[in-house]
Amino acid sequence: MGKYDDLYSGLELLAQSNKKSYKDHLKFDEGITQMINSICEYKRNFLFYYENYSGALKESRSGNILAAEALISRAKKYIDKSVLSKEENKLYDLICTPVDAYLFYKKKDYVTAIKMTKETMILDSYFEEQFPIVFYHKIQQMQNISRIYFREQKINEALEVLKLIFSLLINKTEITYFDVHYHPSFLERNNEGLRKSMIYDVFNELVATGEKHEEAKRDYILDFCNEIINNPDLNLNELHV
């Protein structure tokens, strides 16, 4: 029996019911549209900002940094924050800050990327009571920070962040990260399928990340994954969406 047989069989079981569900459940585009419709006086303007920043994120992911920066400049050209309400200002920041953070990540400015990701988490906290879907966007920011740490080869730091994420998602434990509070009650205020499929998404990416490392680091990461898959609170048979 192989050392990681439990790990890969558990991952396969998670995949069977959750692999195709995560993106369906996490419809953050719809959440942003709802927020714009609820908060903003000039809805078309905000949809314009959001479309440009979404395009910038897409270009950044493809490595087209100049195209991404052009779209961001286009959005900023038409924004006058002085005429916005407090909530409109914060919503605009929530639209642009995570994209700016990702752009700094692609430029390998990891310090600024983490700083802006923390700012995004604070903005998520501001809106999550009114729009609970934002809570999962806030969890994603922690995952983004773990990705930065992995890129910097700070494996222990990355795993500490992921340990908190799994504690929240699996054990439904209250956590705090960067002085930002995560209360498990927000798990109950969202689709339960989202919690289950996010466990799969984060776990699957972690295993894939571990497999990319050389042997010693790979085993260290996969040993951590083994601990997660054998968590007594993780009932694989119940994680069906």
C-alpha cells in the first residue's frame, strides 16, 4: 500500500461530486451585479468599471500585463471618487483592489500583492453582512496569500494559511487572519454546496502544487494533505453537492 493511497483515493472521492460544482456555486459576478444594483446610483458606470477590471484580470492571467494596465487606466480615467457615497467608494475599491493585487503578484511584487490582498479582505468584511456570498471571496483572498507564499518558496507560511482555511471550512472553526475575522455562521448563510466544493477546490490545488515541487518539499506538502484528508471531521461520504 502506497504512502499516499488514502490521499489520492480521498481526492478522487471529493472530485466525483464536487469537481464541476465550484464555479457554478461561486457566482461572484452575479454577487457584484447584485451589489451594484443595490448600492449604486449610477449603475451603468459601475458595470463599466467592473467589466474593465474583469478584463484586466483576464489579461493578467494570460500574462498580458500591458493590456491589463491599459484596461485599468481606462476604468480609472472615468472615475471621480469624490462624488461617490461611502458604500460606492468601498464597492469600487472591492472591484479594483483584488485585480491590482493580482497584477502586482504577476510582476513579482509580493509585498504589495499581500498588502492589497489584506485590504480586499477588510473590504469583504465590510460587505459580508449585507451580501453573504462575499464571505467566500474573503476566503479566496487567504488562498491567494498562500499562493504568494508558495511562489516565494515560503512553504511553512503557505501551509499555515491553508490550515486555517481548512479549519474554517471543515471544522467550522472561527478564525482570524491578519486581524480579519472569519465567523463560521457565514458558511450557513450560503449554499452548503459551496462549502463542500470549495474544500475540494482548495485541496485539489494544494495537491497539484505539492506535486510540482522536488521530492523533499513535495513529500512535506503531501504529508500535510494526508493530515487534512484524514481529519475525523472530514466525512468524505457526506461531501456530495
